[in-house]
Amino acid sequence: MGSLSVEGGHQLSGSVVVSGAKNSALKLMAASLLAEGRTVLTNVPRIADVFTMIEVLRHVGVSVDFVGDVMEIDVPGQLRSEAPYELVHRMRASVNVLRPLLARQGHARVAMPGGCNIGSRPLDLHEEALQHLKTVIGREVTIFCPND
């Protein structure tokens, strides 16, 4: 990574282009599953995790166009309720599609995510939220592991 040195006593001018935040973009992409119809996201970074999430969205039945930094997501009335291990294991953020799918479909099956290179990060907060949701909706809610 380069560095930027600023000396005092001189006026600064110019502009800096700041790319979109990966973690925000991935959550917004997953949240688009909540509403049928078209969602447009701008300033989306063109990185591997974003392209993996596009594959996850397409697998559940969503149309995604990504040109430059603008992403158009078109969600149909019916979605598939499963995000398979083959896609999910590549990225931790893919677990974010679980709750929107559950909200839309009434059930969902998403493999345990992968992609974490900084060590073990449990999904206990997701599991807690799902157990609370189970109490509210009166249905069984599970996260499955690929060996199930």
C-alpha cells in the first residue's frame, strides 16, 4: 500500500475517489432478497466476495447485472430456499442470505459459511437471532453443515 505525506503550510486541492465498502455492499445485496422487484446499488466494489455473492443470488433465482460500480438486482416473486455449500463455503458473508430467504420463503437452508482467514469467528449471534425467530414464528430454524 502506498503512502500519502502532507506538509503543513500548503493549500490542499483535488479529489479522491473512495470505493464502496465490501461489508456494506454484501449486506445490501442480501437485503435485496426481502423485496420483490428491482434494487439498484451504486459504488459497489468489484472484488471477489461481491462476485461470489452475485453467484449466490443467482442460484436462489435472482437476476443481477453489474456494470462499472452499479449493480441492478431483480428479485422475482418466487425464490429457491437453499444456498449450497459449493458457493457458501467461499465467503463468510453468504450467511447473510439466510434470514431474508427465511422471511420471504418461510424456510431456508444455507450451509455454514467459509472464507474466514483471520481465525475462528462463531455464528452465535446469527444462531441466537434464529432461535428467537423460531420462538416468534413457531417453526424450526436450522443452519446446516455440509456433512449433514
